[in-house]
Amino acid sequence: MGLRKDFLWGGATAANQCEGGYNKGGRGLANVDVVPIGEDRFPIIAGKQKMFDFDDEHFYPAKEAIDMYDHYKEDIALFGEMGFKTYRLSIAWSRIFPMGDKAEPNEEGLQFYEDLFKECHKYGIEPLVTITHFDCPMHLVEKYGAWRSREM
């Protein structure tokens, strides 16, 4: 017995795990960018230790991630080889709205996702988008304290 024909075979990523390009295409800095690897990771994630920018003492994996920003065509081609029908991804809030609270979106960020979606469709892969996956523009973290604030 095989899978049903309408089974959505695919994969999933979060923008901060795969995109990289934190400083490309007009993207703003996000909270997930400044979360380092090491003993300070969990205190920073929990808000017990503040980290608002990069320093020279930590390694920040989201800065580069797997660099899907620059290699999405090859990555999507591999998904196509695997026979994916769907690709669940998150959109980096700070790539579309670098500050998080401006009325006009970043056109370069919109273009990146439009190009990525077209590449998916080229291989018969339907993108399935989640709006947020842990990320929040640092401007909103600094201005409101992120989701701890009702104003946010």
C-alpha cells in the first residue's frame, strides 16, 4: 500500500535556519540573528541575557546559515530531484519589513520570495508559507520589548 495521490510529500525550513544573507537585499537585523551558539544561547533566547547586536566573542549561525539566500535555485532543484510536492517555509519578517513597523515593504525582500516561489513552481512544488517562525525585527525588540509588550 503506497501513499495517497494527494499526500503532500515535502520538506520544511525556517528562514533563520536556512537563508543567511542577514545584511543583503535591504534586510533588517532580527532577534534570531543575534542568538549565538554556546553557553549564552539559552539565556539570550529566554530573555535573561540581552543581546542586541553581534560581538566578537560569539558565533552566530543565522548570519550565514546554509546561505539559501544566494543558493536557493540549487536548493530548490534538489527538492525537485527528491520529488517534493510542497515546501513549507517561513518568511523573514525583517526581509520584508526591515524595521518591522513601516508601511512600505522592502521591494528587494519581496522580489527574493517571488523568485523563490517561481523556482518552486518550476519544479511543481507548492510553497506553503508560515508568517513567523521565532523571528522579530530588532527594532521592535528594542522599541517594545518584542512580544512581551501589548503594543506589539
